[in-house]
Amino acid sequence: MEDKPTKKKAPPPRYPDEMRERAVKMVIDNREDYLSEWAALTGISKLFGISPETLRTSVRRTQVDTGSRTGLTTDERARLK
């Protein structure tokens, strides 16, 4: 009996930084046009073809990096690694 080769999971797609930045800016700038932040994330993520959770993570990271949300910035996280 032959062993079946195991399939490796493909890494998640990487979105270009410019596209991610544009999507994040749209969420931040247009949040008031939606009933909730999640509605903004899902609506805008469809425009860019990315998952709402990926966009949510990027929005949170941007908010921390700009000081509008508490947490470790990207630079601080890099230094800790």
C-alpha cells in the first residue's frame, strides 16, 4: 500500500501594501456611512477582494501605529522578536 503524499497548506495570500493601505483608509474615512464597523469592514473588503478579518487586523494595526488605539506598535513588536 502506497503512502499518499501529504499536501502542504498554502500560505495565506499576501496583499500588496498599497492596496491594504487604501482599504484601511477607506474603512477609517467612511466608517460613519455604515451601521457598524463590521458592516464597513465587510462592505469595503468585498471591493478589494480580501477577507473582512484581514482588513480588520490591518485597521487595528494602523490604529495602534497612529496612536488612536492602545497596544504595541509594529516597531515595538519587531523589537521584541
